[in-house]
Amino acid sequence: MSALEEIGWQHHFVETNRIRLHCVTQGEGELVVLLHGFPEFWYSWRYQIPALARHFKVVVPDLRGYNDSDKPASGYDLDTLSADIRGLIESLGYVKAHIVGHDWGGAIAWHLAQKFPQYLNRLAILNAPHPQRFLQELASNVDQLRRSWYVFAFQIPGLPEWVIQQNLKDLVKNLFRQTAIRQAAFTTDETNIYQQALEKPGVLAAALNYYRQMLTPQHWFSHWGQPPVPVTVPTLVLWGEEDSFLSHKLTEGLEHLISAPFRLQLVPNCGHWIQQEAPQTVNRELLHFLRQS
């Protein structure tokens, strides 16, 4: 059995929002949707799928543009990405889902909870800043600006794709291993799997389009100065304390953005890749949170 296969996992495609998303599913019951980040795909949730599937129907899509999902030229803004997940829930025959998101998947999860709260039961965020809060920190926090240099580098058309493609093996290995606190989470086999997913035609351009869309003037000014829509569903935020990419300040004041029961759980000795660096802790916290009535 390969590292990408597990007894009980099923691979299939779901039509949503005029595209096809490749999904891995396991289990039955209430729906839990796990949303990955950059530069990952469904595989980043490999430790959570079997644990959660004992109690829920777990569905893990490759986000638009990633791995085996469709890779259209456009649609990498948060409105469209959130509509992808709303349509996924509907296509699976559900009215609501528990949404769990990490990194970019977390940004989509935050936005989904603000824009389509009627589709959410509970919201769990793993090392992902609130999108509007992140833009504010980029503009005012020198530490976050320094950590986010790559966001600005990715804005150059075409060049980042070419540079990454030329050095993909080393870049992927370094991205995970050098920024993880618990480096044993990323063996050579693991980083090779991520490399192979990123080598598929169109993936790099799509992944970088997430960052390009975030910094378009239209997106920046549409949110600037606007009070965030409060999140109205129970929310858990799990945060690896030693995140190389995201400032600690992004966890402050979240209670003012959420008008429902909220808990922030910091995970010590853990970096950005929290569900892979501390899978047992993440599984325990998610199960406790999602199984509350």
C-alpha cells in the first residue's frame, strides 16, 4: 500500500461551482470538510481523516487549482473559493457541515463562516489568520511584513513559477523541514509526495494566484476600513506557537470577531504545519470540539 492509500479512503470527484474538485472521503454521519493550505493538498490531513471518520463523514477536497482538482485560469478570490465549498456541501446532499481549515484553507473557512454562516455547524481554524486582520497586520506590523516577504515576491507575473519549478525538490523540502519545529513530521518520502503534486501541470500558477488575488487593489480596498462581519458559529482556533510565517499578534483580539462560543488553544513546540507536526493533539482537540452538542 502506498503512502497515498488507506483502507476505507475513497477518491472521487464532486461537481461544484462549475468546476470538479477531487476529494478523499471516509466515514458516515455529520459532514466534516477539511480544507488544506499552501503548498499542500488533501494529503496534509492524512492523520485526521481516519480519526474523525470514526464519528463523521469526512470529505477532504483538493482546493481549486491543486493536485487533481480543476485548474481554471480564474476564481482564486475568497468569494469564489468559498462558493466552491458551499457547492461541495450541497452536492454531497448536506445542508450544513463542520468546517476545518489550515493556512489558505483557514482563510476560506473564515470567509465561509462570514458569508454563508447558514452552511456551518462549527468552525475550526488551524494556524490561519482572519483574512481582514491579516491585511491590517501586513499594513501595520513590521514583524508580519518581514515574515510575509514571499507574498509580495509572488506578485511578479510568471517569474515565481519559473524559479520554483527550477528548484522544486529543494524548495519543497526546505519549506516544510526548515520551518517545522517537529521536523520528523516531514521525511523524504513525505516531501516527495508534495513535490509530485506540485509538478502537475497548472498547479503552481493556480497556487500563486491565491496570493495574487489577495493583493489586488480591488480586494484590498473592498475590505479596508470595513468592520468584519462577526462569525456567528462556535469557533475553535488551534495555533502552533512557533509559526515561522504568522505573527503571534494575529491570535490577539479574535474574540472581538466572533459572537459565538470561542476558544483559542496554543500548541507549544509546534510550527505552522500543526496538523502534521502535532497530529495527536489536533485530533484530540478537534474530536472534543466537533462532538459537542
